[in-house]
Amino acid sequence: MKKHPLWKYLRQDSLPHFFCPGCGAAQVLNFFLKASDEIQLDYDQLVGIGGVGCAARIPVYLNAEALHGVHGRTLPWATGIKLHKPELKVVIFAGDGDASAIGGGHLIHACRRNLDVVMIVVNNLTFGMTGGQMAPTTPKNVKTATTPYGNREEPFDICKLAETAGATYVARWSTVKPKNAKDAIKEALNHKGFSLVEIITQCPTHFGRRALSTGSPVQCLEWIKNNSISAKKATTADPQALESKFILGTFVHKEKPVFKGSSVC
Amino acid sequence: MSKKENKIRSGTHFMLGNHAIVEGALAAGCDFFAGYPITPANEISQYMSERMPKTGGVFFQGEDELCSIYALSGASLAGAKAMTATASAGFNYMQEGIGYAVASEIPMVIVDVMRCRGENYATQSDVMQLRWGASGDHEHIVLAPSSVQELFDHTIRAFNLAEKYRTPVMVMSETTISLMREKLVIPKADDLDIVNRIKPQVPPELFVPFKAPEDQAPPLPSFGDGYRILHSLNPHDENGGIAWDPDVFEKLYYRITNKVQAHYDDIVRVKDFYLDDADIALVAYGSETRPARQAVRIAREKGIKAGVLKLDTIWPVPEKHLTELSKKVAKVLTVEMNIGKYSNEVDRVCGRFCEVGRVLKNRGEIHTTQEILHAIEEAVK
């Protein structure tokens, strides 16, 4: 039987994967495999890092050096790896919790330092693994496991946060835009400096059922689609109409010296 | 302009304790340091920030202790000999990362310069935090230096043990000795005993990353060597695969703790002072061994047969040595600067064969010789 051309990049003894049917995280794995294949990334020199949560499992399936379970501390690990061995390619698969809640403090500093790593933020707008609780990215007013009367907090815009903190490549796409998402990952892999690619993903199991009253992956994708707007269109749109929208596109792409340590002589 | 400096500054020095830790680390081959400022450990990171880049290593100041401890893990798996230094309150935050390092068997050295809560006064109050601070099952190795020379020597030893057993090793320092200046002799490079981690002797396709005899750690390749290892905090089988299986869990944590327990003779070190004919023994560690030894000298002059067992390794508990001691003397007194934490361990081990007692001080000051002498005199009345 002929093997799929991307099969060689997978850690086969970790399969089958543990994602729910219709989960967007598995699509992100697919985007990454394609992007890395297109640039012929050397998996011997690749370190995939995942924290705790659904998206954190993605590197477990990569046939590369991999770390899993580093709850919110993906960037500190990455910092140690890159400072000691800068030739390695380090890619972090973070959920929105890893990126902006428990690991949020680390994110701003990694951006500020322009640490030369790729951070793919798989943003499903909720804490999926623990049962669909409110995340810092959960849209206002929606119901989650811990906001039964609607979310009273303002959500984070992770891309804006990264941009303001000094990241040198920042883009946002969604699982509705697979080609753009894959191309953004490719650009990030080719970029030298801190790259953040946020991908809005569907979580039919928790976010769908609690916030959108649907367990259907297709309806969740439609909801993402209907609430998305391109960065280009957003520049001329009414600011109020943009409030609860996912703005998709590339926000930052610039060169800056990368971080090599706090004391260099 | 960058100027290269020698990692090993052989010769005789008059040096600050915290600087001796740095020299010990560099002599052991440390090439990665990460830390977050905290008194009274600051001289370690400040001196590291000067020395490290000039000796070809990396100095990193994290945004907090969590970042620092995990940066160590990352650097260590990438092949570095990595160290951090902190003090009691900062050490709290690092426990999360230390637990991970145990589970994934990552060599690293952590220096804890103990201080009182909220103040930098003298204390030994972390003696239990050092042992039990991290979640999950672990068997920590903790060394207890008592002088500037020992800060240097024990730091080297900590690196050697960390590399050999693939586990975090802690150096328990104190305000008292870290901020003291004393004579330090740094040997010539050839006279230093330096241990490096064992790398796989087989190619990646034949290497089973977490397979080892039940009293050993497996060889550890570096990231980028082509072994493509999955490191997970979750229970993992010999291949590194995430597996929730009680047998896998039990076997993994048995090996992780047993690899330390089974090597008691290699890891545990104590020193005897006047114990040959002693009727009463003091058990002390760290800075408290200094007034304890002096008190015993004076007691001897007064005709009291007293001695000191100085614990250079406090974890694992030197049970064999303590048991042997308790069979020889009539009474054992534990001397420490806290509410009596390690005393519980000494009582547990020695209490079966002899009388036990405590000489405690918990007011930010080291015991005076007179205080300990008085306790000895009271005990033999």
C-alpha cells in the first residue's frame, strides 16, 4: 500500500491521535506538516513543544524532538533550547490558554526579546481539555462551563498583544482558510525572529455546544466564517462592526536582531 | 570587545561565598545560567553575567523564576550543563519546573540560598521545601555546604551527580555562608573530577529513550543529535509514549526514585568530628556545623565526650550513618536554625536506639557556640 507523502513526518506509535471528531487542532497539525514539507524542513533539527491542553498534543504526533506537558511554559523551554543551540528550529503549539492565560506573562517577554521561535496559537476560544471553561479569548457574553450566565470579561486580541510587545512576524487565520493558514506557518518557519501565527479553530465538543448551541463542526466553521473579516477590509470598516470579529491577515513582518542571551560581550 | 576568560581560575583566592558557587559551576562545565533577581542570591547571577559570556556560555535573566527554571530544562536537553540560583521565596516558584525535571530526568543544578520569610536573615527553614516542594514522586539529592570552599566543592559535586543520575540536584546554601568571604583554593583543571552525561552508544533506530536498569538513568542524547525523542510530563513508557497504565506509571516512578536510593554509598556523604569515643553526638548541617564543632571542642576541654556528625548530603537522609551513630552514643542532639524540621528525620532514625533531643533557633540568627555548649551540658546532666 502506498503511504501518504506526509506519513514520514508523523510519530507513528503515537497514533491514532486523541482529538475529538471535527476538532480544529488536527487540521493545524495537517497545515504544519504541509508547510514543513514545502520548505523541506529537517525534522532532525526540529523541536516541537506543547503545553497542556488539546493543541498541546500536536507535537506528540510529530516525528521530531518533542516536549509535552509543559503547562504554560512552552516559551521558557524554547528560550533555553534556542539560546544553547540556535541552529535548532523550535516550534510551539500553544492553545489560547497556554499563550494568553497561564503562559501569557512569558509571551510578552519572548516577543520583546525577539526570540527566534515559531509560536502557533491554536485558538479554540475555550479551555477544551478541562471541559469548556472560559478562556481569556472567549468572546464576551457567551456561555461556557464557568460562565453559565454569559462571559463578563473582555477577550484578549493575541495578535495585537504580540505586535505591541515586539513580535516580528504576526498573522491570524482560521481553519476556514486552510491554505492561508498553511502559508502563514510556512512564512513563519522561514522568518528569523519571533513569529506568532494565531489560528482560530472550532471546538464542537465544548465551545460549539456551550457557546454556539451546536455540536456540529460544520456549523462551528460557519460561525467562524461569518465572524471573520480580512485585515484589508477591516481598515475601512466601522470600528464598532469589528468588535467581535476575527480579523484575518498578516499584521507584522519585519526584521530585527534575534535574542542571544541577556549578557553578551 | 569580547575577551576570553578561563573557566577554571586555579589558585588561592579570598572570595565571597556566592562567587565561589559561580566558580564551582564554571569549573564543572556549566555553560548555561538562568535566574531571576532575589536577595541574598544576587551575587551569583551578577557574577555569572560577567563570567559566563567570557567563558563561552549563555547568561539569561528570565522574567520570573518559572521562566528561569524551564529555560534550564530546555538548555539541558539541548546539551547544556545548566544552573540557576534563587532564595527561599523564589525557590517556591521553581518547584513546578523541578517536578518536571524529575519526571523527564533532566540534569540541572539549583542553588537555594535560604533566607527568612520576607527578610534576608539567617535560616535553614527550607530544609523540607528542598526535599518535598515539588509535586509528584521524587527522590531529591540535596547537598549542604558549610563554608566558601564547600560552596565551590559541593557545586561541582552537584553537577556531577545531576549528570550521572539525570536528575535535578540542589545545593542548599544560606545567607550566612553565601555572604561570607573566606579562603578558597581552586585546584588545577587536571585535578578536578568532572562527570559528563552518558550519550547513547547505539544509532537512533535502536535507541529506547527511557529504558534503563531499575537503578539507573538511561543515556541522554541532546536535541539535534537525531534521536527525535518525545519528552512528556505524563506517565511515559520506555519509548517515551504517553501511556496511562498503572504498570507503566509504577515502573517509571520506581526507577526514577530507586536510581537515587540504590546509590546511597555514592551520593551520601557525612563527616565525623570527635565521634570515636563520644557519648553525646550533635547532628548538624550547613552553617550550624561551625558553632557545633567549636562547642564540641570546648565541651571536650571540659571533659564531656561530645562529637559532631556533619551531614554533607542531607537528602537522601544519611540513614545508615545515623543508625550507626545512634547505636554508639547515648544521646543525639539535632542542631538547626528552624522550628525543628530535620530533627523529625533524625528522631525517626536515631530514636530507635538512643535518646534524641533538639537544639533549635528560629530568630534569624545562627547559634552561638555558647548556646550549643550550654545545650550539651544540659543534656549530659
